[in-house]
Amino acid sequence: MTLLEMDDVRRTYRLRRSIFGHSEEVHAVNGVSLVLHRGRTLGLVGESGCGKSTAGRLAVGLEAPDAGQVRYDGVPMARAGTRPWKDLRARVQLVFQDPLGALDRRLTVATQIKEPLVIHGQGSPAEHERRMRVLLDAVGMRPDQAAQYPHELSGGQRQRVVLARALATNPDLLVCDEPVSALDVSIQAQVVNLLGDLQAEFGLAMLFISHDLKLVGCLADEVAVMYLGKIVEQGEPHKIYAQPAHPYTRALLAAVPDPARRGPRPVLTGEPPNPAARPSGCAFHPRCPIAVAICKTESPALLPGADGRVVACHLAHDGVRSSKAGPS
Ligand code: ADP
Ligand code: MG
């Protein structure tokens, strides 16, 4: 069953005006469509600045799109501040990168986990206490840690508390924005495994945002790769890893350190992407090793491929490569 739908969603930020009165526009999310079903995980990956966090904020209604529509359970997202929007806040939770920033240093673990239940007026104090104990256990913390303060915990434990709090109101959807990026590499896998367990236990749908394609693949049923505000490839992770169809996805995968591979690893070349100066045609063309003439002028549509995947590349689809390939 469909839980979240984003339909050609756009969000543009207008930055400072120049002396000529022009404002610079940043097309942070530039026509993103996606569907997330109940209990499923969609991974959103791409380099820093490609619009992942903006897409996450749009998905949970913290920001409104300039164009397009976000629907939750088939209903268009309510306007911020309205009653239906406030009710939705209990059903959709966001988890950010920095657990210390998300927690209040002056409050105990117990108080912080119960907080959403108090805010949303769900249950009695005795029920809050019971629920807090259940959640603490679910995220792998000891009962006595309920009385501790954030500074007494490790980074991994803090993120566990943040997760417990996010689950307090029994949400349908968890949007995790780089949830393990601030943690030690040794702890990252533990928290990712925990997320997988929690998802199964609580029947959560998850939008898992990360710059790390490999990490997303551990959890996601489907992965969407973003480049400068657009999805350029989407499909099941094992298919994407085995045979990335978009040159950008190939570059991202090649940039993942592989201890088994010898020699220098390929990295993305060219200018880092700047959403305020989006290249013409396919936005990836200045960095693309296989770009041809059409890539500079025409933006490729996101089209279905053979194995249930969608790809936005002039050269990825059968027939196109043979007729248009060749250096430009
Ligand atoms: P990511 O999460 O993939 O790193 P973001 O969604 O944070 O990307 O940002 C996408 C682009 O939009 C960036 O160029 C960023 O500077 C810009 N941006 C994001 N939020 C704002 C904002 N509130 N005001 C102005 N520009 C923003
Ligand atoms: Mg971000």
C-alpha cells in the first residue's frame, strides 16, 4: 500500500539579490517523483548538495514545495501549522545526523523519549513510562540508562535514544537523514542493523538518506540516486551494484573504497556540482566520461529500463548508444 508519494516536486531557494535586482536561484529539488510503500525502505543517495535533505524535509511536510505535490496516504500534505499537519507530525518522524544536537542536554533519557507522547497528548504518565521502557529495550539500551543524561552516553547510544524517541508515537514513516554519518565507522553498522530490526518490529516505512551508496544498499528495498536535484537512476540495490546504468552511479560506486581492488581508485572528476549554476542538458555532462553532443543540450528523461529500473541517461537505453555514441 502506498504511504508517501512525491509527484514532480520542486523546491527553489532564492538567495541574495545582486545590484541589478536579480536573485540567484538554487534549484535544490528539481522535479522529484517517488513512491514509498508501507513497511518499505527507499534509499536516497548522492553527493553533498544534491538536494537529499531538502527532499526529506519536503517528504515530511517541514517545507512546502514550490510546485508538484506530496501526498501521504493519498491525501495532499496539509499546510504547515494546521491541525491535520500537526497530527501528521506524530506519524512521520525525522532523524538527523547529529544526535547530540537533537537531544536536550538538561533532560534525562527517559524524559526525552516520553516527550513526543506528552506533546501529542497520547496516553497517561503510567503509559508513557511503560512505552519508554519498551522503546529503550527495543533500541538495545539498559533500563538503568533511562536516568542518564546525553553527555553520559556514547555517540551510538545517543542515536539509539533519538531513535527511541522518534518511535514513541508509533509512526508509519521514519525519514533518516544521514543517521550514522556522525558516528564512528565501527558503530555505523550496529546502528544500521538496529534500524533494520526496528523497521521489521514496528512495521515502519523508511526514507533513508545518505551520501554512501553502499550503506543505503544494506537497508533499502530500492535506491534512488540524485544528482543536482533530480533522480538519475532508481532500482533495487543489488541490480544497481551489479550493473549501474547511469555514469554517475558508476562513478559513485567506483568512489567506494574497495580493499580487494589494487591501484588507484577512480574518482569523480571535474567541477563539483553547483545547484545555482546547473549545466544545460544533462546536468552531469561536464563530469561524464561518456558524454556526447546531445547530453549538452537535452535533459534526459527518467525512463524505465529492462529490469524494473529507471534511468535518466541518453546513453543508457537500448538503441540510443549505437546511434548517438561517440565523442562530441
Ligand atoms: P544534501 O542534503 O544532498 O547535501 P541539501 O538539500 O541540503 O542537499 O541542499 C541542496 C541545495 O540547496 C544546496 O545547494 C544548498 O546550499 C541549498 N539549500 C538547502 N537549504 C537551503 C536553504 N534553506 N536556503 C538556501 N539554500 C538552501
Ligand atoms: Mg543533507
